[in-house]
Amino acid sequence: MTTLAEISRVAIVDDQPESRKSYGYTVENADFKPVSETGPLGSLDEYFKKRDIRTVADAALCDFQLSARAYANFTGAELVARWYQRAFPAVLCTRYEKAQIERIRPFRRWIPVLIKPDDLNDETLKSGLDQCIRELQGNFIPSRRPWRTQVHFLHQDSEQPETFIAEVPGWELQEVLRIRLGDLPPQVSVLVEENFRCHARANLGAQTAEDLYLCDWQDR
Amino acid sequence: MTGPPIRFAPDILRRLGEELNPNLDQGILELVKNSYDADARSCTVRLNSVLEPGGSIEIEDDGDGLQYNDIVEGWLVLGRSRKETSQLTRLGRRPAGNKGLGRLAALRLGNRVTLTTRPRGSDEEFVVEIDWSAYDNVDLVESVPVNIISRPATRSRAGSTVFIEDLSRSIGRMEVKRLARALILLADPFDQGPSSFRPTLQSQDFSDLEQLVNRMYFDDAEYHLHARIRDGRVEAEVTDWRGGRLFTARHEDVASERSGAVYDAPDATFDLWIFILNKTVFATRATSVAEVKSWMDSFGGVHLYLNGLRVAPYGNSGNDWLDINLSRVRSPEERPGTNTSIGRVLVEDQHHVLTQKTDRSGFIENQAFEELRQFAKDSMEWLAKSRLAVAESRRRRERQEAPTKAEQRRESLQKQIERAPASIKGPLNSALADYDRQRQKETDALRREVQLYRTLSTAGITAATFAHESGNYPLKIITQSVNAVEFRGKRFLPDYEERLAEPVASIRHACESLGVLSSATMQLVDADKRRVARIDLHPVIRTVFKTFEPLLAGRDVQAELDLTVAEPYTRGTEAAFESILTNFINNTLSAFEESAETARLIRVSTSIEDAIWRLRFSDNGPGIAGIALKDIWLPGNTTRPNGTGLGLTIVRDAVSDLNGTVSVSSTSELGGATFIVEIPILGVVSDDTG
């Protein structure tokens, strides 16, 4: 897939049939053919084992919440990220709240485009898919480019024991992030304590915390 | 051409020995390190009658002993070490001794010193005697010959003994204590295998320190976990530091996470000593937190022994093969770390199911090893859960005991009143009864308040769940569907604008309002808002009113914000400050329901004076009627049929959290009520400074 013009079929992944249908309207408005992914999809590994998405679609529109019903045992963020790593373009759609962003951030490096349902229409879908394709070819928009930066773990979150409050001084000093230890590589998570500093790669050009990603963690 | 060499006067011995190494313990320790470097398994330091001058010190080991050349080129040479620290000893030890000056200091503690040493594999032994008084009457050190006598061995096995006699000074308790601590840090804590080193101390004068070196700090552990696996089944028990049994477990308890399945691991035992390193716990003990901490720094972690032999790197510094620290980070309560626990796993691998890597860097991580590791991890997990259950039970008991304790105090007070003279007994009893009534009233009010808070918390959690669900499904579907109607209508219906544009716009507008309400509800439970941090007060006011905009608009309420140009900030939680505003707004909206006023108005104005920020929240509603002003803050007091009576109680508590005050006037310049909140601020950001 090298250009938007090559896309004709768009898979729609959402755990509710009504939602898939309504996303389908937008896909049709953008002159693509909607392909509804009916569940159950099972675990992420099972899904990738039994389903080659490229045989039915050229791109995908995926909702974040997939597990409220017995549809899938993973989130849309995990799915879109896995597709990205296999060079398959997909847009993640969610009405994201802060808590959800913390669950998305570990995968954000491989999710070029996040759209709120309110903002999703034929134009934003097409431009989102276009951005995905460009990024898969190595053409990052400035706010998505990765830079090596320091991450400063301030203290443990008093409400969530497996989570630390952290700041990325190279990006924004006023804003703090919540980072779950389970989302870090084991060799880094065992070192984390109050005032721990380490390096990772982050898109320091991100305008908001929703767009910020952290990856390639280094233990020193 | 040969010139004269530099020679030394005997005084140099004193300067290099006593003056350079004033600490006696360091000198003796140097001799113990010599034993370690000689591959000794044991080394005994005997202190005989050292409380007075004239006593003696003996250091005896079972190491490789010294050959004649080792004595001449090493032991008798000062300032040069024959030990290559990069070269390991026969038993694979890294040499610990230094250049021999500490040894000189130790040897010069007495007036005479004798070295008796039998080299490994030899039937002979060498004896070296030094009488320091011989140096008193000569000009040069080299003028005193040192005799090395060779004789048939009197020692039964290889090793060395250094005997320092006629000590020129006494040795105090602090010096012996430092020596004891240093010996513990040199010792293998588990004394297992042929390469382990175990120094001991013998001293009648300091028998407690002798015991300390023997037992090390194991007795100071708060908990000792002992788990055993036989044929895949586990038994475990935990004892306290006095040896009392605290918990016991059957196989099913430890293996509960794997539904009681047996472990496919070799037979083994696992011991873990867990320390609580704080001053309160150690207040009544002979050892200090610092001593145990430094021991933990050296030996903390779980060591692994296979058929009696230590297997590296398990338990080495930085090796946490049981993920002890990771478990602690993930769930810190009642879990040890490698710097607060020490342990060992002894494996009896009769069937050779564990395979060491060819480079001897541990075991190949096969099924048997993974299962062994899981057995140890599950045992620790069981211990953590048992400790958590005890902690929770203690907390519950404390909660239950609180009223009983109060009751006991009351009975004690009653007894004291009974002893009072008759003239004041009556008034005292009457005052006590009055106090009881008032206290009961407050207790009842608190109980109601707690119940109401619980009810409201449940309502809040449910509202957040519904908000999340409505945003995820119905709203998303309506938004996408209405987009489709608009898109297709414009494309296919010539009279779309005339017939459908308006209802489509109405649906979209309603969706936007619903979306804002849904996100507003979610934002209320944002965890960041409960963190204590700097709060910029005015931006929060603007955000809250922005959030409530659709709701206010839907009820024809206009909001006027008259905020100072300077932006004040304070420290506290945003949740507390936000709850003040949201409860004022909710209160006003309810009041408006009982008002015929059509031009509904809220006005929020702020001012700053002497580092006190003042907020006036007024409306043109009906004001406060039907309830005494002083009672509006009490929980459960409301004039509305479905009101909780908690809104203003929350305001009072939240203002108090921010070290402020709140007052109310039943009328205002707008005609309704006015609430005045005063909060001390830390500073302001002026518009010219940014």
C-alpha cells in the first residue's frame, strides 16, 4: 500500500454490530467499501493466526473498546499497533478520556492517528488513513518524530500501586503522566523508584498528552 | 657502580603500624583477610584477657598455610602485597587483603608475635617469632635478624596461627563490636559448600558479641519463611523473630494460583528471613538498623545451593532471580525487597533434572528450573497474602475496638466522679450526662454522613459508568448516523436544506451537549485532580463553567465571571476546589427550579487582599428560606424533597481542606443567596508577567 488511492475496502472493528453499521456509513461516505469484522475475535494472537486481514481489506477503522461484549480479548490500541508493525494502515477511533489515554500510550508509537467519533467523517477518515500510509513509508509529520529524551519518575501513584507519576522534562514540565510498571520492559520496571530517571524515545513535538508516546526504554 | 641503599630506623615501624592504622579492629581484620586469601574455610579470632594490658590475641585458620618463600617475600615484607587481586585463589576467591600495613599494626599490638604455619601438602611447619623489644636498641630495622624455624608439623592440618601476646594496651567493647560487624560482613551467611568462609570470634569478656558473629543477624528477622517441596508438594510455615509459629500452609494454599497442581521441580527447601528495617522495630534490640542494612547490602537476596554447592549468580548483587523487587514495586504492602531480606534455596537434585550452563553462569532455564522458581515465588506470595490478611484484620479490629476503648475511658471517668465530694458529684454527673447526649448526637450525625457519602459515591461511580457507556455507544452511533443522513441528504435530496437541515442540526447540537455532559462526568473522577499540587484558581473556575455551559444554557441560566486580572494560585487538590464550585452551581440550579425568575443569573466575582483570595458566588434565585443559616452546612439538612443535604457539607469540608473559610448571606445584590469563600493563596501571576 503506497497511496490512499489504492484503498478500496476498509475493515470496521467494533464490538457492537450497530456501531459497526454506523461506522460503515462514514466509510461509504468516503467512497470506500465497508467490511464488518464480526466476532468473536478471541485473543490477539488467535486473531492474527486465523485471520489475514489483507485478504478482505486494504485498511481499517477500529474502535478502542472491544472487550465490553464477548467480541475480543484485546483493545483496539493493541490491534492497530500490531497492524502497524505489519505495515497495515488503520485509524483508531475513541472518545478518549484521560484514563483511556494512559492505556493507549504504551501503543501510541504505532498508532499514527487517533480520532474522536465526533470528529470522524469522510474527510478526517481519508486524511487519517493517508497519514498512516505516509508514516508506514517513513514520512513522519513533525509532531510524530521520535527523539531520545529523559523520563523522570516522580513518585508512586497513591491510588494505583502499580503506577508511577512521571514527567518528561524535554517535552513539558507542567504536565505529568501516569506510567504503569506493567507497560515498561522488565529490566526498567524493576529499577523504577521515587526520583528514578532513565531514557526513552518520545515524540517531543506532540502538542498534547494524548498525542505523546514513549518507546525504546533504556535502563540507564 | 653500587651505592648505599636507603635504610630505615626502627621508629618507622611505629609510624607505619600504630600511627597509620589507629583502629585495632582494622588491623585484626587484615589478618582475617589473610586467612580468607589463603583459602581458609574457618578462621577463629580469640581474644584472651584483653580488658587489661598484657592480654593476647590469636588468629587461627585452616587455610593453605605459607611456604618459606611466602614468609620471606610476603609476610615479612611491608608495603608490598604478593596478592594479585585480579587473580583468583585456588577456591576461586578474589583476594581481599591489602599492602600489609594493617597487618603490621596488628602484629605490633603485643610485645611479641609468633607465626606458626603449615603449608598445604607438607609435613613440616614454619615458626617465626618477632620480639619487638629487640628493635629498641638498634639503629636500623634490618639490624634485627628474624629467625624462621622449620620443624616437623605440630598442627594436625594445614593452616596458620598468629599469636600476639603481652598486649601493650587494653581492647574496649566498641573496638570488639566493630570487629564483630566486620567479621560478619566477611562471612558466608549460610556456611555452605567447600568454598564458604566462616570467621568466628571467641572471647569470654564479650560473649554476646561472640554469639552475634556466630548467629549473624538472623535473629533480628521479623519473619522467617521455611518452605519445603517433596515430590512436587509443598509445606510451608512462617515464624516470628522469637521463633513463634505465625502461619502454616498446605500444598493447596501455596499452589492456589495453579489450582493445587504439583510442581515439576526437584526436592528443595526454601528459607527466607525478612527484616523490617525501621528504628521503632529495632529500638529494643541489641543490634542497630544500620548494621543489618549494611549486611543486607552485602548479602540480601536469595542464594541457591545445589547438593550443598553454591550456584552463581543466583542471589549475587543485582541478581533478583525470584523477582522479589518487582513484586514489591507492584504491590509494596507487606512484601520484602532484596535489601530487606536474605534467603537460600537448597536443592537436592538426585535425578539431575537441573542442568548447569556450560559457562557455569547458572542453570539452563528448563521446566524443572522454572517450576523450582515458581515454588519459591508462590511461597513468598502466600507469605505476603498471609501478612496482608493479618494487617487487614488488625485494621478491622482497631476500628471495632475504638468504641470499646472510649467506653472503658468513660467508665473510668464515672468511677472518678463517684469518688468526688457529694457537693460536686451531682453537677459532675449532670455535666457528664449532657456530654453523653451531645456526643451521641454527633456520632449519629457522623454515621448518617458516612452513609450518605457511601450512597453518593455509589451514585457517582454509577454515573461515571453510564457516562462512559453512553459516550461509547449510543452517542457514537447517533453521531455517525446523523453524519450519514446529512451527507446523503445533501447528495441525493434536492430539497434537503429546506426539509432536513434543521432537524439534523438539532440532533447534532443535542449530541454535542450530551457528549459534553458525558465527558464532564468522566472528568469529575479524574485521578489527577486528587493529587495535592499547585492549583491555579481562575482557570479551574473557567473550566467548570465551560463544562456546565450546556446544562446552564438548557436551563436559561446566564453566568457572569468577574475575575481579578491577577491569577491567584494555592496548593491543594483540584478536586476539592472543583467540588466547591460544582456544589454551588448544583445548589443554584435547584434553587432556580423554585423560582419564577426568567432572567436567571449567576455571578462569580473574585478579589485578593493580603494574600487572601475571596470568591463571591451569587444568584438571583429565591435565596435561602425555610432553614436556619447555621444549619445549611450540616449533613442531611435540605429543604428539597429529593435533596441529599450533602452539597454544602462537602463545600464546608473542601474549603477547610484548602485552609479557608466559607460563609453565606441569604440575600445578595442579585436578590438570591451569596456564598463567600476565603482561601489563603501562595501568590499571583500578574498579566504583565505572564
